[in-house]
Amino acid sequence: MDNKYLNLDVRSLHTFLIIMETGSITAAANQLNITQSAVSHGVEKLRGIFQDQLFLRAGRGIKPTPRAEQLFKELKPLLANISALTQSAEFNPAEADIRLTVAANDFQRDVVLPAFYNRVSKQVKSFSLDVIPSEVPPTELLRNGDVDLVISPIPPDAPDILQKQLFTTTVACFYDSNVRKPPKTEEDFLESNYISLTFMAGRRRMGENPIMQMIENKIIVRVSNFAGIASFIKGSELLAIVPEMLIKTSLADFSKTEFPFDAPELKVYSLWHQRYQSDAEHRWLRAQLFESA
């Protein structure tokens, strides 16, 4: 049996991850507050264990080998799990320095996260919030530890991704009242053209009413996020069947009318990886998110 893995140490592996993330030996040394020679020593040790150069010179910088890229994907969640083992079972918000990464689309971001940020920042020592755009749930980002939480209306069918419903919202029909009158009859709705989202193509969940399929066929514009809808509605006769709560954010300048057909409420969930289920800090942050929502 090959026992080379016994020569691995967490410090060298952590150094390797920082080099991969920063793309530089110098930057890694600065971030870790150690010398470049110490970083290079750790790399040499890993080269011997993994029997690979890991990093090659590329001009004035370095480039990871394919083996290094594979190791990075596998080691990042592994070290996150090891780190979780050392976390205290107790958590004192007033002494906490927190950096959180959340994936959400612009609707979920604008509706939930400002209140969440204000709520958390008033209770902890320091709080940094990174929000990355997300259409469908990025399960691999959760597994790899690239994001800490995901907010999404589409919970994945994955046993290691846990979920809790944050809120529900009904849908409404938005339009530019300076250009057109609101649709009132079934005929009005079926004669109109629509704008929708790219990630909803082929997966509309607005009921089984056959009228919905007809409306789906009348979508002539698709954009990547909710914020893009406003630019297309303005000055046009397009309709948008979207969450009613957008009247508070990106569609505040437009008129809305009731959508009269079978359309169930839109449910929005918080998602996280099972490794954080019992983590005291993560549990506290999830509680603040639920209260904010």
C-alpha cells in the first residue's frame, strides 16, 4: 500500500490552495504572512508527494498543471470539512469576524439581502458579504466551498444540499401604462407579447392551465436577470408575468395588474451544504437570513 499520503500536512495543502486562488507565489506569501521561500518549500514537498510539477513558469508568473487543477477541486471541500472540525460549538456574534459568500439572482438579492446585511452587521464585530449572480442552484459551488449559501426558487435534488423555505410570493402582470392599457380579458392576455427569463425557458411552473402554454409561446424576449426586464418593458407593449414583489425593487416605476389564471405562489429557498448543518456560526447566519426574509 502506498503510504505517501501520510507525509501530507494541512499547512502545505492550505498553502497550495492559496497559490491556486491568488495565481502567484508572492501573493500567496503576502496573504499567508510568510516568506516566499517558505511557500516554495511547501510546494516542493507537495511535488514530491504528488509526483507532479504542480506549477510551471509562464512568463513572469506561474500556471497550474492539469494535476494541480484536479487537486484544487478535490482539496478545497476536503480542507473546508477539516476546518469545520476545529470550530467551537459555541458562537459569540459580538466577537465574530465574518466573511460570507451568497449566490442569488437579482430579485432575491434585492428583496432579502439588504435587510440581512443590516441585521448581521449590527450584531457582529465585522461582516463582509460577497454576492455572486446565480440563475439555477450552483450545487458544485456549495460542495466545493466557493459559496456558503444559495438563495433560489429551484431547490436541487441532491441529498448533500439542505434547504429551508424563506418566503413565498404571488405573480403579477407588469406593463408600461404610458404605452398600453392593462390586459383584462383572456383575449387581451393571449394577444399580447411577453418578456421572460432565460433560465425559465422550458421550466415554467405557473400552473397546468393550458392558457399558460399559449402565453409561453408568446414570449419573444428573454433576458438573463430580472433587472433586464425593466429596460424592455419601458416604451413597449410587452407584458411580464413575474413575482409581485418586484414592485418594491426593479419594476417600481411600472404598473401591475392581477394575473387571473392558475398560477401557484413562487417559493424561494435557502440552500447550504450538509457540512455546515451543525456549524454554530453558519446556523446563526441562517437564522438571521430567515428572520430577514
